[in-house]
Amino acid sequence: MKRTLYLGTLLAAWLGASLAVSACRSGSATAAPATPTARVAAAQRGDISHVLTLAGQFQPYQVVDVHPKVSGYMKKINVDIGDIVNQGETLAVLEVPELRAQVEESDFEVKQSQEEINRAQREITRAEAVNYALHAEAERLKSAAATRPGLIAQQELDDAQSRDLSSQAQVDAAKADMAAAQQHAAAARANSERLQALENYTRVVAPISGVVIWRYADTGALIQGGTNSNDQTLPIVRISQSSLLRLRVPVPEDDVPFVHEGDTLEVRVDAINRSFSGKIVRFTRSLNFETRTMETEVDVANGNLSITPGMYANTALRLAHAENVVTIPLDALVLTGGHETVYVLDSDNRVHIRPVVVGLEGSKLVEIKSGLDQGDRVVLGGQEKYQDSQQVSPVETSEPASETVQETGGMIDMRASAGGGGDH
């Protein structure tokens, strides 16, 4: 009897447990599914820039080798390397004794030709006076013969006319001598001016203002005149115009289309701890076949000569820029059917797939030209998990609104090359 009661109790317990498990399973099958989460960020207004960083080098605006026009011995040289000179300043004086003698001879020829002109002028005056008297006499005889025929013999009339014509010829000859004397004087003056100019060339002056960066001659040295560009003669000095410098920057081939005259470069000269802005004033419009770069120049005022030609500079050139535009993180974009789309949440946190027009892209952000407004929430990553009109639980993330993309074409680290050091 007791055994029967025990078995009945066990059976009742088993049935109760079975019903409980069945009820639990039934409850699980009818429960509502959980809402999926999604990382979202708001569209913001900001800037996107692409900046190319390059190493450049300063060059003098121009460099001039100063040659003398004439050959001679160095009598005196007034400058040495490092001296600052002004345009027109005397750099050196040459001694050319034979040239001095030629100048004095030419001066004598000018004076002599002037005397010839004076003599010719006096001869013209004398010949004109004689001609005036003889012509007057011939006219009187001719008038008397016309008034009283037979009074004056024909021979006498012919002689008077002959003397008149002869004196006129002497006047013409004197005037011809005057013209020849004037031409000789002009030639003498031209020769004198030429020799004087050559003598002036013995005083060598600075053609530009700048710094003497090398000196090739000393006092007493024989200096050959540089008469043409094919001469291999040494100059006296070399002058660098350093008050205005050219900052030359090699722009890589891919970035050449973004270079324009007037573009601004940010320049940093670590050697003198100086930063400033400059503008592109010229570029070669031609690529170097070996480096595949285009030389681009910025003119830099250097009145205090603080920048030494040959120094390096690190520059930053803004290639492309979008300012005050709608930006979203790049991983919010999805390519759907060949078009850019984003997954946007409405006020009920439901997903809506929306096409957009993309502008400038950075490494993390992208410009949206149309399709989104500031404040719209977009899904970041894993968009394939969501369906249109599906409700999600948003997880808000904070993303930057602006980005500057650094593209490097080569930089100079002066601290590393100097073995380290503190920040400038």
C-alpha cells in the first residue's frame, strides 16, 4: 500500500514538472524580439582640406658674376666675401696705362679737329668777302655796259665775270672743307667717348645690390676683360641678391593640377625658428623627367638677411578645400546600385535609405553636397544588417566636423638631422 502511494506521488511530480517546462517554452515562443542597436552620428557643418607638405630650399633671387670690360692689373679691390654692397658701388679699380695714353691722344685729336673747324670757318669768311667784292664789281661793270654800250670793253666784262665765278667756287670749296673738318671732329669725339668709356670700365661697379658670396681676384693680379659670353675668364666677384629670395618647392606630378598662381603656402624655417605665409608667384609648367616634380616658386622678402640662401623650409600647400559644408563620417556611405547612399534615422528611429551627392573626401570625413541636412542622424558601419523602415536602438557617437588631410611630398626634420632636441 505504501509503495503504491509513493509511485503515485512521483508520477504527479513528473507531470507537474513537464507542464511547467511546456509552459515556459510556450511563453518564450510568443515573446517579442529585441530591437537591434546601431551606431549613429549626426551630420555637421565643417571644413575639409587636403594639405600637401613639402620641403623647399631658398635660392638667391639672382646671382651675378662681375667681370671687367677691359683687361688690366688689379690696382685696388674694395670688397671681400660676406660684404653687403649697393648697386653702383665701386668694387674694384683696374690699372691700364696704355689706355690712359690712348684717352689723352683722343683728347688731342678732338682739340685738333676743332682747330680745323675754326680754320675752315675763317676761310669761308675770307672767301665770301672776296666773292662779295668781285661779284659787286662785275655787276657794276655789267650795269654800266648796259647803260652806255661800248663804254666797257667786252674783255673787261668777261674778266670780271670770271673772277666772280672763281671766287664763288672758292666759297664752295671752303664750305666743303668745313664739312670735312666737322666730320673729322665728330669721328674724333666718338673715338674719345669710346676710349673714355673703356677707361670708366677700369672702375668696376656693382650691377645689383646684394652680398659678395665669392671673390676671385687679389691686388696686383692680371685681370682679363670679359668681352663676350664665350670667354672662360674668371670674374672679379660673385654677387648674390639675397634681400629677395626664391623659395623653390618641387610639387609631385599628381598634385600639379592643384597649383595656381596666388595660392598660399605656409612656410616654416626651423633653422631660424620662423614661420610665415607666402604666395606662389611662378612655376615651370614642366615636369622634371627624373623626379616627376614641377618646380614652384615663392618670392620671400629678406631685407634683414635673416634667411641664408641654401636653407631648407617645410611648406604646407592647401590643394583642395571645402568650407562650411555638411560633413559625415566616411563609413556612413554605402554604394547601392552604383550610387552613394546613407542610412538615415527618422524621429521614430526607423531606418530610411537615402541617396546623396558626395563632394570632397578626406580620410575620415566626406562632404555631402545634397541629400542630407545638418543634424540628420546616419548609421555608421554594418548597414547590411538593417532593412528600410526597420526600427533600431541608436547609440550616439561623437565625430569631428572638420578634417585636414596631410599629404606629404617630403619634409626636412632639422631636429632629427641635428641629433634630436627640444621643440621649436
